[in-house]
Amino acid sequence: MATCSTNSGDVDEINDPGGAPYGNFINYYTFNPPENRMSLVPATLLQDLGYSDRHQTSLILDVGCNSGDLSVAFYKHLVQEAVGEEESGRRKVHLLGFDLDEILIQRAQQTNPLPSSISFIPLDITKDTDQLQDYLNQHGCSHFHLCLCLAVTMWVHLNHGDSGLLQLLSRLASISQHLLLEAQPWKCYRSAARRLRKLGRSDFDHFKTLKIRGDMAEHAKEHLERHCGMELIRSFGSTAWDRKLLLFKRR
């Protein structure tokens, strides 16, 4: 996950040539802390969605989890804060976070405070989804009850084109009961391309040929509702960076 902000806080990340192309910024959460998203999402979300039965397992998936800070914060926000520390220990809620950057995943694994409930794996979802299905099978579930896809779509779109973006949305919809989506607006695409050029790198392969442009949240909504059997059930407003947080449910 990464930023299109031009605030001074992300200057060091912009100047890091190892972080730009896939959004796998080092120390990403120092300039976009988890609270920026969590402040918009109620701690009772899992209960609101019907996942309050302590005798059933609930699975959360965090797509492009970076170093895992947001994964852990969201888990604590949705599980522990909502029902209390003691009761949360008896609830069967597990979170799986993945990222294509193995170094970031190693950091997430090393700093994970809840290894019995939260797991992190290296994975490029554009190439492999078998590990996700294996995880579902291990827990006896057919789908993830809640999928977090926050500030990821742009990087897949830039690196894999229109078809890659639509394939990502379709894949997530196929394995998720609910999908919490934060799609970067088009201005972020221009900023990402500009940063890459400033680093002296070639432009994103697909940037100039993308046909899906403009209101990216609306494009994602249209595809999910028209082709993936999902429907928008709630908007949690916009983050400080003017990105909509949209919650979809499988019909």
C-alpha cells in the first residue's frame, strides 16, 4: 500500500528507489498511520455483518499488507476493542495478511504480537491464489468473511493493466463475503508516474495505455456489481487523503 500524498512526511519514501514501483514503501505507516482508516470503521463491524457467533470461525484477509501494522491494528480494533480482551480470546477470528515484498513480510512476521490469530505470507495475487485457498481449507471455510483491499488497486493496475485490475477485483470477490475497498483516485496514478520518472526509471508499462481512468472507485463499484455478484452496502466516507472506503457484500 502506498501514497499519492505530496506532504513532507513521505519525502524519504519517495526518494527510496526500492519502494516505488509496486507501492511497497518502507516505513509506509509512519506517514499513513492505521488510525487514518480505522477512525472511519466502527469497532462493531464484524458484529454488524453478522459475525458475532463465538462458536464459528471468522476469517479476515488483508491484501497488500506491507509490514503488517494495519493488519494488527485492524484486528485489535475489530476484535479486541469491540468485545473486550477477555472475550476476544475465546472468539475464533483469524487474519491473514500478504504482500509481494518478502522483506516487508519478514518484518511483519517478526513484529507480530498475535501469532496465534494473525499470519503473514509472501504472495503475489496476480500470479498465485492457491495459498489463499489452502488457508481457507485449513480453517474449514469456503471464503473470507471480510477482505481488506486498501490502497492496492492502483499498483496492480499500473503494473498489470486494465485486465490485471479487473482480474484482481474478480478474484477478491470470488473468495470474499464482504470486501472493504479503498481505491486510489486517478490523481494518485499521475503522482506515482511522476515519482518514478524523478527516480530516473522508465514509466509504468501500462500507464499511457490504460482505458480505465477517471473515478476509480466508481469503476471498481461498477465491475464488482455488474460482473462479480457483489453490491455496495455502505460507504464509510473518505480518508484524510480523499479516498473512499466502500464496503461490498456478496449477493
